[in-house]
Amino acid sequence: MKDKEKIKNKIFYLIDFAIDQKNKNNPYITEYIKIAIDLAKSINFRLPPEIHLKVCKNCYSLRGSENTLIRTEARKVNKKYQKYLKLHCLYCGNIKKINLSKLQGQEKNNLKNNSFLLNNPSKVHNIQRKNI
């Protein structure tokens, strides 16, 4: 049990360290996140949803206004419209879809205000795809 707690602390430390290093343009940020996710898989630990919103699961990059395109979508499912928020990673092209109709209260307000993005922009504009 103590070993799992140590590994959990190490996971959160690595992710917090990667977020702190984002402003300093550290080239090893994706490696820190990849190590943290691999550690979580090794002890069968489910990362909290806040981390899933901040990290692209395909290329392990941190989401920010410079590499994320945000779109809303309404789809008809079982004769009812459901609202979705789509997060497009501009580095790898991966799309994360979040169902807004299932969220309630504070969670929905946080997503509408883009508070999951690291630099918390007030408006998200269409961003051209960056070449890596």
C-alpha cells in the first residue's frame, strides 16, 4: 500500500512539474507526462478527469490555446439533441469529445469558460495547424 501511495505522489509530481515547465519551453515535457501515465498504468491507477482534459492521450502534449482547437457540436441521439465539446489537438490531430449534456453545475461552467486549458484564454480562435 505504501508503495502505491509513493507512486501516486510521483505521478502527480511529474504532471505538476510538466505544467510548470510549459512556460519555460522545456523539450522534455511530453516525456514527463508519458512516464507519469506509464506509472499509473503499472499500478492500475485511474488518473482524474482534470488530467485527461489537460493532456492529449495520443501525443502526450499539454493542451493550451496554441495547440488546441475547441468546437461545439449538437447531435441527435434517441430523438434528443446532445451537446458535445470537441478538443482537437493540432499536433497529432486527435479529437477528444466531451458530452456536455451529462455534466452538471460547476463542471459544465468550467468547460464553458475553457478553464481546463493551461493559459485560460478568454476566447479561442481558429488556429492554423502547426508543422512540427
